[in-house]
Amino acid sequence: MNLYQNHYKKIVLKDLSSRFLYLNCNQLPKLEKISINIGVKDFVLKKHITNAIALEFISLNSPILTKATKNTILFNLKKNSPNGFKLNLNKIKAYDFIQKLGFYVFPNFKANKKFLNISNNNSLSFSINEIDSFQELTFFYSFFKNILSIDVNIKLKISDFYHTIETLFFLTSFKLPVLVLRK
């Protein structure tokens, strides 16, 4: 079992149930999925292959090619033209990826004083610009140096009543650098 998944089952669930009032165990927050996305501005086969291999190295899953749904003049995209790769991680693989983020990527965020913002729909979105944060990509840095950023979206399944407080508690229990912006 993964270290972070074990921490969630043994400690975080007990802390959440003691802090918040839940009617049943299905209301407890869960990690629903993690979406990883790498987009490109123009179609060059070499860039697309590099992005697909990078996502596969990071997550050990094969990514899906995303296509434009409509014509966009601003980005010079035609309908059905490839514009990046997407990968969804569920269950155990999501906890593996959060563990990788916690051990390798987020220590660089803290050094640079960067924080992650929580959105209103129980998700956490951020971009990773430092490709050398991932060990797998540093071994072949000359091959992956043209990747601009990797976009990550962490989606949580949370009850409606305490959603911001629960999200904050859930993410800080894994030592993620989170900042809540109030409007």
C-alpha cells in the first residue's frame, strides 16, 4: 500500500470524522481523480511525442491525445486538430502521484514561496514549470527540455456543507502548500 494512501486511511479519516459531523462514512472526503495535461501551441510531431513520453514517464500510464472541439482563431487551432495530451489517474495511481508531488515537486514550490489556490468546485489546479522536479525527466533532460509546463488538477469528492474547510484540511494533511484566497 502507498504511504500517502495508508496515511489517509489510518490518520486523515479519523481526524476528519472527529472534526466534522458526518451522518455516514460516504460523506468523508476522498481523492476522486487527478488530471495531468500538457498542451502545445502548434502541431509538431516531435513535440507531441515528447509530451506523450513525458506523461508516460511521470505516471506510468499511457496518455490520451486531446483534440480541439472548435475553431479558435486566437490560438490558431482548427477543429479536430491535436493540441495536447491528457491523463486521468484514479485510486491507487492518484495516491502514487500525490506522493511523488509531495516528495519531489512541492519542496521546490516551498523554496520559491509558491502556494496552491483552491477553487470553489473542490479542485486544486496548478502548473509545474520546473520540469527537473521529476526525477524521471531529469535523466533525459535534453529530450524533455522543450516542455513548457505540466498542468495538474486534483479533484476531491467532498460533501457540500464544509467544502472549503474540508478541502483545506484534506490537502494540508498531506503537507501540500495550500493558500485559500477569500473574496
